[in-house]
Amino acid sequence: MANPILSSMHIAALILSFLLFFILGMSSAQLSKNFYETSCPEALSIIKLSVHSTVQTEPRMGASLLRLHFFDCFINGCDGSILLDDTANFTGEKSADPIRGSIRGYDVIDNIKAQLENSCPDVVSCADILTVVARDSVVELGGPTWKVLLGRRDSTTASLSDANMDIPGPASNLSQLISAFSKKGFSVKEMVALAGAHTIGKARCTNFRNRIYNDTNINAPFARSMQAICPPSGGDNNLASLDSSSTSFDNVYFNNLLSQKGLMHSDQELFNGGFTDSLVKTYSSNPSTFASDFANAMAKMDNLSPLTGSNGQIRKNCRKIN
Ligand code: HEM
Ligand SMILES: *[C@@H]1O[C@H](CO)[C@@H](O)[C@H](O)[C@H]1NC(C)=O
Ligand SMILES: *[C@@H]1O[C@H](CO)[C@@H](O)[C@H](O)[C@H]1NC(C)=O
Ligand SMILES: *[C@@H]1O[C@H](CO)[C@@H](O)[C@H](O)[C@H]1NC(C)=O
């Protein structure tokens, strides 16, 4: 006959071992702050130094590298998939419309990866490199910092169709922007904060032509000065700054929106009589609120569906699977 005390102890032991198993299982598959502390202690300083010299040489590259990470995370999680080149029997994400001729910085990542392979082969993932590089780029241009958790692994696949679907376009209206970000778990407020990334970097004429010739909610002298850069036809790749201080990570983007000087249609949608107007005003008058909301939203973006544990791989070359 079963001893009732023993059997409740058995049950307790069973529950405890399940819990332990669960906790251990989780921890081996989670990101952590000190992931490379023993396997590659110099990883973070190698990345930081490279970003420093890259951005000193070409400030815009800091913006391009931030955008590269944003795309990586929005297209099936932060898994380095955006870095994969097409091959004879594999089509990656690089030929997707929002990416081709637009995304920059692949060479910078290759260079950093080569240095890391030299110091600690097969240890640091391309997905982690992108994550740290984005944070360091923002800091280098004068923006806020945030803690980056590490331990992402690299995908062995990429999706052209998800790239075309999940990246919001410059003609988007407010509800499209809200839904694109809500699909990834971001609130309206987080979306507006993240859009503040357009405080740095540039856009091509093809992405703002319609706005500067056809939109009515645009400052007239501003439209004229942009029309001088971007003709009604031709000059698709001519560049204009996304805000009036495009090499400094500040809140000027939001100030510009208040005076109807958003460069792209999607930018001005954030301040166009809708319910995000108040957020734009807040960020315009409180740079430190913008800085901390942006940092928190980036830390959240960094953790979108990473591959961990034994999923994926550590690519040797960010452009191809091992
Ligand atoms: C809110 C929705 C967004 C839309 C519709 C959008 C769209 C665009 C477009 C069309 C460009 C210009 C690309 C070109 O002309 O080649 C651009 C540039 C840029 N975007 Fe966004 N973006 C959005 C959100 C974000 C987010 C969340 C980030 C990062 C956190 C970001 C970072 C950047 C940066 C830094 C640039 C300049 C890149 C460079 O100079 O190379 N964007 N964006
Ligand atoms: C294409 O696929 C075949 C069979 O899966 C593989 O052996 C080959 O290496 C692949 N070629 C390239 C260029 O990836
Ligand atoms: C936003 O754009 C979508 C797609 O073009 C359209 O269906 C929707 O009605 C627009 N929403 C607003 C509020 O204009
Ligand atoms: C302005 O809008 C009209 C109508 O949608 C379009 O046909 C025209 O190409 C647009 N002009 C520019 C310069 O984008």
C-alpha cells in the first residue's frame, strides 16, 4: 500500500526536477550579457573600435549600420539572415525591393567578422555583431546607449518574401506604420520612438519624390529645396538628409516634423493631425525622453526571435552558411 507521505514527497521531487530541468533548459537557450566573456573577451572592444573608426571616416555609415540591424530583426528575427548572399540555388533577402540598392554596410560587417575570426574562430555570430554594431553606431553619433544581450546564432535560411512583406515603405500611412510595428510586438509609442532613428542618415530621391511634389502637408520652402535635389523624373539615387542634422543623433527629426519638414511621406504621417501628434511634441520638447524611449525600444528590438542554444549556427563568413 502506498505511503501517502512518501507519495507527496515523490510528487514534490518530481515537480522540483521538472522545474530545474525547465530553468536549466531555458538558461542555455537565452541571451545573456556576458556570453563571450570567456570565449572571446575582446569581442566587444574589437567591434567598438571598428565602429569608431568607420563612423569617424564616414558618419553616414553609422546610420546605415543601424538600419541594417533593424532590417535583420524585422525579417524573421535578429538572425543575420539579411547578410546572406544569393547563390545558384538560394535566393536571399538582398534582392528584396526595400533592400536592393538601399541597404549599406555589408563590407563593414565582413571586416569586423574577419577580425573576430582571427581572434576567436567560430565563436561570435553575425547576428550578435549586427546588434552590437547598431548600438555602438548610435553611441558614436551622440545617441543613447543600452545593454545588449548576446548569444544569438545565425540562420541557415533567409526569406525574400518576408523581406518584402515586413519592412514598411516610405509611402505608408499612419495605420500601416502602426500595424507593421504591432505585428512585431511594438506599441504605437515604441514605433514613434524607433522612427526617430531617422534623426540620422539619408534617403534616395525615389523614396521622397512623391512627397515633395504631391503632398500638401509640407513646408513650401523645404519642398522647393528638396525639389532642387530630386527632379520630377530621373536622379532616383540622389540623396537628401532625413533631418536637418543627419550626422548627429538628437531629437531634431521631431522638431522638423512639427514644421512639416518630414522628408518622406511616412515621416510626416507621425505628425499629421493624428493621435501620434502628441508623442512627436513630447519627443520634440524632451530630448532625454526620446533618448530613453528609443534605447528601451532598441533593446526590445534586439531580442526579436533570436536563434539560441543549438539552433542555427555560427557562420564563418556572414555572407554564406557554413
Ligand atoms: C517607421 C517606419 C519606417 C519606414 C517607413 C522607413 C523607411 C525608410 C526609407 C525608405 C529609408 C531610405 C532608404 C533609401 O532611400 O535607400 C530609410 C532610411 C533609414 N532608416 Fe528607416 N524606416 C522606418 C523605420 C526605421 C527604424 C525603426 C529604423 C531603425 C531603428 C530606421 C533607420 C533608418 C536609417 C538610420 C536610415 C538612413 C540609412 C542610411 O543613411 O543609409 N528606420 N528608412
Ligand atoms: C546547390 O544545391 C546542391 C544540392 O543541394 C548542393 O550540392 C550545391 O552545393 C548547391 N550549390 C550552391 C552554389 O549552393
Ligand atoms: C492607409 O493605407 C491603406 C492601404 O493603402 C488603406 O487601405 C487605408 O484606408 C489607409 N488608411 C488611412 C487612415 O488613410
Ligand atoms: C503626383 O501624383 C500623381 C497622381 O498620383 C502621379 O501621377 C505623379 O507621378 C506624381 N508626381 C510625382 C513627381 O511623384
